[in-house]
Amino acid sequence: MIVKGNFVKVSLAIYGDIASELPPAPTTYTPSAISSVEPTPLSAVLDPSNSEDPTALARKLLGLIPDAPLLPLIVRLMFCLKPSDEDWDLPDFPYLPADIDEDVMDFDLETAFRLTNRPVPDDTPVEVLQQFADRVVDAVGPKNSNQAFLIAGILSHSACQHPEMARLLIDRLDIRAIFDATVLEEDTLLHLLIAATNPDIARHLLSIGLTEDLLSLQRSALTDPAIKSAAQRLTQILHGWDALSDALSNTQADFGAASAFLLAPGLCAIADEELEDLHALADVADGGVAVALEDLMRPLDRPLTPKALSILRVALATVSREVEEGEEGEWRILGTLWDQGRHGLTMRLVDILSVLSEDVQAYFTITPPVHSKNQGTVATLLLAAEETLHIVQRLAPLYPLPGRHMHALVGVVADLFACSDAADMAYSPDSDTSDAAQRVRQTSIDLVQT
């Protein structure tokens, strides 16, 4: 240590041990016990596991909300019946009871599928449930994949409803005559997976020997891997309910299988592929008009995949937002195209319309592959076409099309108008597909008048 300065007096104090007298370093480590912290248990009032009624805490919390809905209704809407986007905006939400006693002239399985997607009030008379089940039975026709999909959907919707509803349906329906290996497609099996969460439905499916068809699907080399996976999961659930029911009354039951069934609930999660698709859509939305134009000018896959169709719609929405801003937005689009070394946006939109029109026409052939699970795809295609038509309607008067593209646009508009008219006859007036078709028809008329 060096101390430097003009000092009159300096005092230093040194503390410590003499190095020569330090104790020798330990050669071995002696572990010592760490005192454990005793956990403080929750109060019995707050711990649902100690309550005679596990729902008591949730009900008390709901009681703090004025005019709060009942807990069973909330559980059904959150975990079982997913309301549509339109339902969320209704003034009576969440009180949207299913009018299963509604007097519908042309009652069919699609109507039953739509009605059961809303909560059935618990105080619904059994007679009304019986009448509904009888109407569903009367609507059943020859075995086909579309009918199997709808029946599976009705069962999945009824699984969380009034207990008598599921029992009446499985008692009256000839399930074995509706389902077999030839009609069990992936979406149908996914509906049956949800339906099998109801023990009554699961026991019935097991008793009629549906597992034989499920095993044949799993063993077939021609079965799609997704169908094999869904069939395997459904088989496990059916046998899991059987093991659990046996364990509740039989002291010699397979408690290991019953415990495994309870410990591995079939919860839902976002698959990795779906998560990647969501990230791709977010990238297009965050990228603004530059990324949107890049996607629009890129060649489209044929036929359009769901991911490509979703990206296309996000890009169209971004460009449409710019167009709606008038000259300022149009100049931004032109400037971005110039920076990218591209041109001819209106002509490119006509080419996109041609692709969309061909995909839409595939669902309205002489022998159309009408399937209720295809309604979402058809509706999305029609909405994408309508959004493209809307942009063309704004740009075409300002940037006239060459003769070849004008001829193609006229043909595409005529084809889409015809398909939208056919959609009114093929799909329910209350469906999203019918609503999209009406929008396409109106926009087509507006474009022609422009």
C-alpha cells in the first residue's frame, strides 16, 4: 500500500488474522442439513379440493358480477361449445339457447348440427328432447361420409348438453348403420373424439363394436396417417372409459389403466404446424403493403392450400386498406411496386381471380362433392374472391385492363356469379357459405355496373 500526500499525521488501522495462524483448509466436505420450510396449506374455504362442492368458489366469484350467467353455461361456452364470431356480438350473449323445438319446414341434419351448437337449457322438457331426437332419426338417409360427419358433430355437441339429450340420441339412432370404416374420415373421427368425452356415448360406441372399424383403419396401409392417429386416440378413450367404469365397482379391476386414463386428459393445444401458419400470417400483417404486394405477385399453388389461402386474404386486406385511403394509398402502392421492380397489380388480381374461380367451381360441378365439412373451405374461397373483386372494382376504372385480361375478368365474374347462385341452393341460408355467396353476387353486380 502506498500513501502519498502532504500529511501532518497519518493513522492506519489494520484488521485481520495473522496468515501463519490461519486454520488449515478442510480436505473433505461435510454436508449439513438444510432446514425445510413447512408449506402453509390453503384455507379450506379457498381450496376447492377440500370442498364438498368443488364449484363453490367459482360460483361465489360469479356472484360478485351483476346478472352473472350460470356456471354450467360458462363452462359449456368456454370449453365445449365454441360460439361463432357473430354470436359474440349479439346483444343477448351469452344467453343464446338452442331452439331445438323450432318448427323448421325443411329440417335436415345440417339444421340439427347448427341448432345443437348452442347451449340447450337445462330445464328443457324431456318431451322436447324426444321430439328432437325423433326428427334427427327421420332425417337419416343412406350411409355416406357427409351424413357420418353431421351425426358425429351432433353427438359431439350433445355430449356436454342436458344428459338426457345424448341418451335419447344414441338410443334412437342406429349408430352401427351410420358409421363404418368407409365413412370414418378425419373430421368425423375428431367429432367422435369430443363425443366420447360423454361416458354414455363412449359406452354405446364401445358396445356396438365401433372399435373393430377403428382397428381396421389403424392396420390398413392405405389409411391416411392423420386418420390412423385419430382412430387410435378414439380407441384409447373408449377403452379408458371402460377401465374406469370397471374400477369403480370391481376390486380386481385394472386400476393402472383407469389411473392412466384419468391422468392423461385429452386436452387441446395448438399444433406446431398451425402455430407456424399463424406466425406466417402475422409476418404478412406486420410487413405492411410491401410484404402484401410480394405475396400477391408471387405465383399461387394449385389448388390453393388453406395456408396459402389465408396468407392471400391477409395480403388482400392490407392492399384493400391502402386502396380505401384514396390517392394517397394508391400512390403508396405504386411507389412500393416501383421499388420492387413490379407493375400490373390489376392484371395480377385478375389472374388471382381466375385461380379462385377454378377452385370454387370444383365444388359446383354436375356431381358436386358437397360435404358439410367443406363449407368452411367454400366460404373462404368465396370471401377471397369477393375481396379481390372489390379491389379490382376500385382500380379498374383508373388503370384500364388490356383486352385479354378484360375478357378473362368478364368470364371469371360470370362463373363466380353462377357459383354464388348455386350456393344458395346447396347450403343453408343461415350458413357462412350462403352469406359469402351473397356478398360475391352483390360485388359482381357492382363491378359490372362500374
